[in-house]
Amino acid sequence: MKFVIPWAEVTRLERVSTGLMTEAIRVNTRQRQREFSMFLNLDEAFGVIGQLADIALRRLLDSEGLELDRVLQQPTRITKRILEEQALREYVLALFRLPRGERLHEVASCSIWTPHGRCHTAGTLYATDSYLCFSSREEGSCILLIPLSEVLSIEKVESTSLLPNPVIVSVRTKKAFQLIELPDRDELVENLNSRLRSLQWKQTMFRSKKDGRRSMSAPTPYYTFYYDTGHSDEEEKEEQVLRNTINSEALMTAFHQNQPGTNSNKGTEQVKERLWEEHFLEFGRGVHMFRTNKIQRLVAMGIPESLRGELWMTLSDASSELESHQGYYTSMVQKSMGLSSLATEEIERDLHRSLPDHPAFQNPTGIAALRRVLTAYAHRNPKIGYCQSMNILASVLLLYAKEEEAFWLLVAVCERMLPDYFNRRVIGAQVDQSVFEELIRERLPELAEHVPDLSTLSSVSLSWFLTLFLSVLPFHSAVCVVDCFFFHGIKAIFQLGLAALEANSAQLSASTDDGQALMILTSFLDQVGNEESSCPPSSPPAAEETSSSDTDIPAVGPTNITDLINESYEKFGDLTVRQIEKLRCRHRIRVLQAHEDTTKENGLRIVTPDVSIPPENLADVYDLFKTEHFISLYWGDSSSAAAAEAAAWRYADSGRSYMERQYRLDRPQFKSLYGLLTPWPGSSNQHSDTLANRTFTLLDQDCDNLVTFREFAGWLDTLYCEELNEKIRLLYRLHIPPALTESEADPSLMKSPLLSTNRPLHVNLPSDVEGDVTDYQEQLKQMLKDLVKEREKDVEKPLPLMNQREFIQFCKTLYSMFHGDPEENDLFQAIATVTSLVLQIGEASHRGHSSGSEVPSREKGRGAAEDAGVDASRGNGSLAAENEWTVSYAQILASLLTEQALVNFFEKPVDLSAKVAEAKEKQYHQRAGLLTLQQGTS
């Protein structure tokens, strides 16, 4: 048995246990599910399958937010070793929350001297482009992050029995870190020093350029800009300066919320500050301090306001980004201010919705700072631009950090700590919601049993993840959650979400509908207080009474945020980053496929009213169209379709809806599908390629060298479902500009004796018909009268007349279409008759027009106007063009209708479903051939 399951069709991967098989891997597709067992190493096989499916689907369905190593963009070169390296790299980036572009170079087991423990702690050293990272064997118990930009030297020290293979890493704060038991120490140190020297050289060059620019510039402070306001009054000048002046202090220093119990708050703040100062003395200060369980306890208490901005910068390593990009934010503000786009419009709309109750954002200073940060980030990263909830996050960052620091904190959150969260489809947030559902089933089985549909809870929790609880908790409590987030990353949000559900599990299990569950959680979160703030809950008491009156279970009373955080650590602290990354890899497949199903439904809903193709056939055509698009995308083809797709996300393509630009085909891709789906038997000959090119040019109405599914479906609908006259209209349009270009002119065709216009075409007619065809002129007159109504139908979309050269191409196409048809001889005879008839129509019309004696003056004026229009449309005013005769679509249609064989050919029904099934099979063989070819050339 042999079968192939495309990765694009995989919707779910699971490990299952059945009665017959102890353990198996279940692969679900849209059509069916299959189970595979008897693996030598089930864990390894399941991991590889999950990785390959994840990589393939991200390339095909999420290229908007995908950032892959170059080697993963070449599927034929992906090996098991490369997959293992990629999985490790993803884990390291998530554990230390490094920039997504960091490459992992070395991994070495070692031990590091920890002064606070007065011992060496065993763990693993990870070396990337710009960082040295250490993690203890027990994930999270001891973590150290050293940016190479902070390193002064990396030196080997003489080995001893107690200190084998030691290495000393010295940093700029006059501290040093000792690593021992390093395998391959010499090679590792050499590689690290090589990258260190390269980085130091880049920093030196950057500083020299910066100093050069600074010496040439005016001594104006870097944080203040003045724009041309010569024509504004004094108030406008003041407003413009305020709008473009970067704040050098956090907003909280100038704007405070008046809270009750101010004196006790000050005392609590002082206690926290003292505890943190003691911690700094023992564990270090700055980005390279040791991060242990002790700092976890301090963070759970809430970081003091005076240190919050500094520690957010340290824990997220935004401080290194700021240090290495001096002046970057300033330039972004300068470049972005005054620009107008969809992002800036959305930012302006949301500015006053960001923490509206806080005095800092009831003031023009705070609003201006928020505008600058959001606009500068949208300018820096147009792929993300601006998304809702970014305004809430940025406003909180501005309260506790300087404006430039808040910008880099936003960069860290959007690009490193919450990747794929803040984009058009919020894929990252939805993946984490799916992961959260599985964690609920695993960690809270009783709740999952009573609430079988967990999508309700995950939809409620979506705002928890997008806003880091800022939109659902009282402000001072929510800020404590942000503290935990900067220390633990998304793991903290998962843990806190599970703790909140567990605290309300009894009420949630007894709830009868989604609204009641929402009210229970909302009421609970509104009452989560903080030691510093004794504010009453923001939700009305009536809400609590309602939620408790519906059941006999009492409502959960007010909870302290520190207690809730500590409880989440105690009960769910064993959740690791490695587990989260594995779950994300699996659940991303489901989320992307669910998005793809929604996209398909919406795409078909848009196209269905415009075509007569049955819905089931149209769905199959969509799959065929999408697969053709995927072939180029997956195999790394530098097709214009793939490039256009990337450009469409990079630059907002407002001219098209998302559905219209989702999948598009370039010319080679369209020609491939044309050969698979065209209904006429002569599609395999050489002329078919020419006709496919013309069809693509005709469908490409906006001249972007791409065809949308709507345009493709309209073309297919004409071929399979429309009446004869519409099919002839399509063929007619394929043989006049713009489909037919001057470059296709073939002088040899003009000299063909078969289609010579100097003599009538002789046709051997049956003896019983010869007597009936006596006077073509009378027949033509009657024909023209009968076509008056047909001409009136064409008034809305008049078709240009077809000249002599174009008609010859039209005849050639008809001849090529009949090859291989069972009625081939009758069709050739019929087309010869029609060709002779149309030629005589053209000659008679041309002679009558040129003599002028047989045509009334009114008709002569109209004919001259038509000829002038045709000549103008073709851009040819030569005498040769004037001597050519022309025929209209109506005349050609009427001529074709005189031959029953041709009528039968064009009206003969073709089974589209059978054609699509055949096309799918051929498309698979084309892919297999492409793979074989690529493997042969690699």
C-alpha cells in the first residue's frame, strides 16, 4: 500500500491509545483520519511529524508572520539533524526571550559559579549571535543572560582538579563570571572571541559615525524637534512642540492617581525598595543578574514604582536594544510624524481610550507621548503596524518607563515575548488559547468534565493574553501581572489564568450558560485587590449578587493579587517553557487550518453569487487553485505570486479585500491550471500555450501579473456553465486587444492560401445543399436584421471590431480546438463553411464601405466612426490598416449558429467534477516530478 498525505491537508496530530495498539499517532485530515503505530521511537517520530507539519503549514498558511531559517525554506534539504537544531533554537529563543533573528551557534553543558549560593550550579550554556545564555538543569531555578555588547573579554584559565577547563567572562560593570567543565573549551572560546571582536568593531564604527553626525549637527537636544510652523499662531506652535517633544521621564513621576491609604503605600514601597536593594547586592544588578526563585518571590509582591521601569528594561533585555540603537527612536519619530495611513488613523481613534481614568492620559502630554510611541512603532514594523490592545500596553509602559524605553519595551513585547500576537489575524494569541484549553483539560479535569465546551472559557481568556490582564483587573493589580510577565514571559499568563479558573471552578461548573460564566469571572477579577490599593471593586455589587443567586454555591470573595500569583506558582509552577513550545507547535496546526477553513468559506461566499458552478464543484476548484499557489510557495519558487503575497502584507493593499488577495496565481501557475481544466480536447497542442497566455492577459484586469480566484472562477464558469454566445464572446475577446498583442503577429499566417482574402474559400457541400446556397448577399442582409437585438445587448459592453489579422488567429484557435474530437471531420467542414461566410461578410462590408455608393450617408458616417474607433484603439493609422476589412462579434456569432455541428460542440455539457478529479491526480504527478527534478539538481 502506498498513499500520500500532503501537509497542507493535515488538520490535527494526536497520540492515542487503542485496544489493538498500545500507542499510535493519529493524523487527521479534512476527509478522514489515519492511525500509525509500531514506531521504534514514538516520541521522536511524533516530534518530527509535528515539526514538519508546523513548518509546512506556516510556510503555506502563515507566511505573513513567518520567520524561518534559510535552510528550512529548502524542503529537500531538511534533515532530522536540522529539525532538532531548529527545535532547540525555538526553545532557547522562548526561554530567554531573545530577538527572533538570533542564531544558535554553540550548546555546551557546564557549571557556573553562583556567588549567592557559594557553589557551582550545573546547567547548559547557549551561545547565539549576540548573547551568552545559561540555564540550570531545572528550568527556571537559575538563569543568566549576558549580552555580548556588555562583555569586555572571554579568557581561558589554567585548569585544576577543582576547576576543570575554566573560562572567565568579564563584563563592563567590573564583574566576572566563571564557567567550568566546558567540553571543547578551546574551540568554544575562539568562536566566542571571534563574534565578540566583530561586535566590538561594529560598535566602534557606529559610535564614530554617530559622533561625526553629532559634531555637524546643531546643539539642539536630541529629544526635541521643531517643524515648520511659520504660518501657525502661537497656540499651534506650542501644541506642535508638545506633540514632537520626547519625554525624558516616566509619566508616573508627574501624574499620580490619588489612592486612599497613601501613607501606608509609601511605607510598603520603602520596604520593597529595601528588599530589592539587598537582592541587587547579592545577585547583581542589570541585565546579567542571576534570576532565581528568590526574585520570583519579590516580583510576586509587586515591583516598587521607583524600580519598575528599570526592572522591566532589565528583565526583557530591552536595555540592550536601547544601548545598541542610540538615536533610533528619535529618527523613527521624525520619520513617522506627519505621515497618514490606516495605522495612524486607528491610533488616533484609540488614543483617548487608553487608560482614560488615569490622569496621565487626561492630559495632552500623555496623549502626545502615546501617539509618538505607537506611530513610531507602526513605522518601524509595518507588517504589524498597529493592533488594538497595543494602546493599552503602551500606555502602561509609558507610566513607568521613559518614552524611549517604553518604545523598546513595546518592541520586546510585540516581536520577542508575544510573537505573532499583534498582527492582522492574531495567530499567536489564538494558538495560545488552544494551548490554554488543553492545559485546562490536563490541569483542571473536573472543570473540563463539567464544562465540555471550553471554547467559551478560552474566548473569555483571549483578552487576558492580549492585554496581559490589564483590561480585566484593577489597575494596580494588573501592573503586578505585567511585572510577572516581564520575568516569566507568557508562562506567567498561563499560570495566572489557570489559577483564576481554579478559584472559580465550583461556580463555573454549576453555571448554565456562557453569560453566567462570563459574569462569574468578571466579578472575581474585578475584586482582585492589591496591598497598596484599598479601592473598592470597579464592578457593581449587583453583578455579584446576580451571579451568586443563580446557584447555591457562594461567590468567591475578594482576593489579593500577590496571593493569587503565589498560588499560581505553587500549583502550576511546574509548567515549563519547553512544554509550552511543544504544545504551541501542535496547536498551531489546528489554528492555521481553522483559519484556512474560514478563509475558504468566505472566499466561496464572495464568488458563489457571480457563477453558476455548483457549490461542491466550486469548492474543489478552490482547492485546486490553492494547491497550485502552494506548490510555488512551498518549494521556494521565486514566483511573482509569492512575491506579491509578501508585498501585499508588507504594504497594505487597500484596493483589494483580504479575501481577494489571499491566493493569486502568476502566469506560469495559471498556464498549468489552464492545461488541466480547459474542456476542449485540443488543449494539449502547442497553440494551447498561446491561448493560455491570452486568457491570463485578459483576466489580469488590474495588470499586476496575477489572477485572483474570483477571476479564475469567472473564466471557468464561462467555459462550463454559460450559454454558447458567452463562450463565443470569450473566444472573441481572446483574439482582440488587450488579450491579443502585436507581438503575436506571424507574417506566415497572413500568406496562408487557406485563409487568403483575394479569393473565396471553396467548400465542397453535399449535393442536396448546393442549390440552397445561391445568394450570399441576400443571406447577409437577413442575418444583419436578425442580429439587431443581439447588438442592443452589447451596448453596455461593446466589443471592438475584429480585423483581418485577428480573425485569422481566431480561425486558427477554432481549428486547434477540434483535434481529437470524435466529430473532428464534421467540425472541420463546419468551420470551413463559417470561415468562408465570414470572409465574404468582411469583403462585402469592406467593398461597400470603400465605394460609398451602396451605403446610405447615415450608415457611412457610423461605419467611419466605428473604423476610426477601432484604428484608434489599436494605435494604427496606416493605409494598410484602412485597407483591412473588419467583422463584429455579432456577425461571427451568427455565422457560427448556421452550423449545427459547431453549435453541438459548444453546447455539449462537460462534467466539471470529473475534470477536477482528473486535474488533482495530474497535479500530484506534476509535484512528484518537480520533487524528483529538484533532488536531481541538488
